[in-house]
Amino acid sequence: MRTGSSERLSWHESCGKSSDPQTFASGNYTPGVARYIHSARAAFRHPHYASTVLKDAREPTLTATVPFVDLEQMNAPVKDQILSGVGRLIDNSAFTNGPQVAAFERAFAAYSDRAYCIGVGSGLDALRLGLRAAGLRPGDEVIVPATTFIATLEAVTQAGGQPVLIDITNDDYGLDTSQVAAAITSATSFVMPVHLYGQLVDVRALQAVVAKHGLGLIEDACQAHGATRDSIRAGAAGTAAAFSFYPSKNLGAMGDAGALVTDDADLASRVRGLREHGQGAKYEHLVEGYTARLDTLQAIVLLAKLPWLDWWNAERRSIAALYSEALDGIGDLRLPRVPRGSEPVWHLYVIRTREPERLAAFLANRGIATGRHYPQPPHLSPAYAHLGYQQGQFPVTEALAAEGLSLPIFPGMTEQQLTLVIGAIGDYFFNGG
Ligand SMILES: Cc1ncc(COP(=O)(O)O)c(C=O)c1O
């Protein structure tokens, strides 16, 4: 965490000159922020709320905006490396299947504790190709959580399957493993958990259920690069796992990109075929496939960024810890829970309050951007109305959709920005918004 000043330092400068991630000591925040948070907490509770907090939050020098994410900051230390890689790519024209694709696949397989990684065009490609390659038959049922980004369901239906929704838990906002057994029918072939907001579901419990019922387990790890739970890494729990490298993800490309990881050599080879028109040898089409390759350009970007991922995740953890310390017990806020043994990577930091839109508008007025993930759960979306689910069927999902508000969290967030967010939230609750 870097100290804030009215002139914001670039990520590169503030990391201390080097573009080598090893030299950047992430996770340290200055005594200034600790002091601020303690005075903020005391002030929030003070009956006459004329505190340093309010003063700080309204101070003219603290009028900088706080974006929801700041990709410019994150890209700064890798920009030169990427530019020279892209320059070489323009010269050699290996725009698809260039050597950087295989190099990134090797690096990301190792990062994920898996034998194989297959780069594809998006997280959705990884999920739908993965389901097909893992043996999903037309009409097979796939159990998925009711809270997720819509792509989880798109993957199932586009691969020919039928999504079967179950509710999430309030502990980790992941699929409620205790409800899986009751949802299984003779048509069920897979369970596809989503590690929502960067926190793994209870993978050990889930592994036990799928093993007992002989089902496949494919993880939607699109939001969870580098997270662990009970010593299992995101992507290492089941048959295969999908990652998205959408630009704002913890590991983001500069456009759409994704990957599937697995230990199964046959499955990996089927996905390699599917991503390129179902071909085995060139122009030998074994099955109907897709155009779903990982572009060489995106592989160049991802190779440059991967060494930073753990440092960036550490930075997110520091910010999440500060939010959790400062906002605990404020107003009607409900903060994210972290079950014992879980190490989230905080793709999103989602608080809950009765009127999230009102708080969002208040924060926007102070120049603070927030997000809602996701206000319309898939079962209530027109796109999936035909599944026949009703309002009220998934109470935890619907409560989270009604109450959730995502706060800014990104590597390179300054102390000044964090201070502004915490101060404004305190002001909203203690000073009538
Ligand atoms: C949980 C989840 N699943 C799937 C996807 C799809 O990834 P992509 O946008 O790369 O296709 C996303 C991306 O936002 C996601 O958050």
C-alpha cells in the first residue's frame, strides 16, 4: 500500500523504480493508514461526529476520484515489456499459435498445480469447451450456483446441457454443498461450482459429494486466480477448471482471453482440438469445433503479468483487511466472511446494506465508484426465464442481489483513496447520508 499524496504516483514509481515484481514489498501499509482507521472507528462511534474522519473526507486535497479499478496503474510496470513483445510479434506475424501461447500455458499450468493448461479465447470458451471435452452429453444436467455471472449458465446451455440451480451459502457466497445431493437426478453429470468474488467454495466437502455420486467436477475459477482453501488451489480441485483473463480480472489480458487447466491428457487434447475447429492434424476435422484460440498477443500480455499476480493478490488482501477492520460494525453493513482455511484473492470486496443503490449514489457524489455484482440473478433474467425458476426460490442469492455493493479494490490503490472510501461510508451511516 502506498501513501497518498495530492499528486498520485504511478504504480511503477510508487513500487520504487523497478519493474521486477520481486522487489516490490506488497502488503505493507504505513502507520498513517493504521492510525487513520483507528481514529475513524472511534470517530464513527462518537455522538458528535465532527471528527478528523469527516474533515479528512471533505478536505479539498482529498477530492481525488476513486475509480472502481485502475488498470493503468497495474499495467505501468509491464508496459515496456509488452510493447517490445508486440513489436516483435508485428515483425514475425505469428498472431495465432505463436510460441508465447505455449510458454504461457506452461507457466499457468505450473501456477495452478496442474499438468496441462490450454489457452482459449475467453472464460466462457474454457467452460463450454471444457464441459464438452469432459463428456457432457446433450440434455445432461449440470448443478451450478444460483449466484454467478451469467456466463456460467451460458456455458452449460451452449455445451448442450441443462443448468440445475442451487442456492449459495452466506459464509462464502459459493454453492451450498449441503444442497447438492438433493439436486442430483439420473441425468446429472457434473457439478460446476463458482469461486465467487475470489473465494473458493468448500472444495473438500464438494469433492466428497461428487465422489460419492460419481459426478464430474469442473470449477468456474474465473474470479479466483491464486486463491486457496484448505490447501487446495483454485483450479486444482476437480476434473478441470476454467479461468477468465478479462481485463479487470486479477490476472487480466488486454482484451478477451481464458484458459482451461486439467491433469487429464486426453481432455486437454480434446480442448486443443475444439478450440481450433475440431481439428486433429491440420484440416483434419474430427468433431465440430470453434474459433476459440488464445491470441498470441494476449499470451504476450499474460506472460508479462503472471509474475506479478501473487504480489497483486497480496495487495488486494491488504486492502480487504483494512476495509474489514475499518467497516466492522458500522451501520447495517454486513462484511464478507472468510471461513477458516480460506485465502481469498478478493477479486471483489462486496459489502451488504439494505439500500445499496442509495449508498452507491452517495459515494458517487464523493467521486467514489462502486459496482453491483450482480443485481439480477440468472434465474430472474429474461435470458433464462425458460428454466422455470420463480422469485423467492433462492433466498440467499436474492438477498445478496438486493443488498450487495462492491467497493473499489485494486492493486495500486492509494492510502488516500482508501481513506476517502472509508471516511465517506462512515459519513453516510453516522451523519445521515
Ligand atoms: C464467474 C464467471 N464465470 C465466467 C466468466 C466468463 O469469462 P469471460 O468473460 O472471459 O468469458 C466470468 C467473467 O466475468 C465470470 O466472472
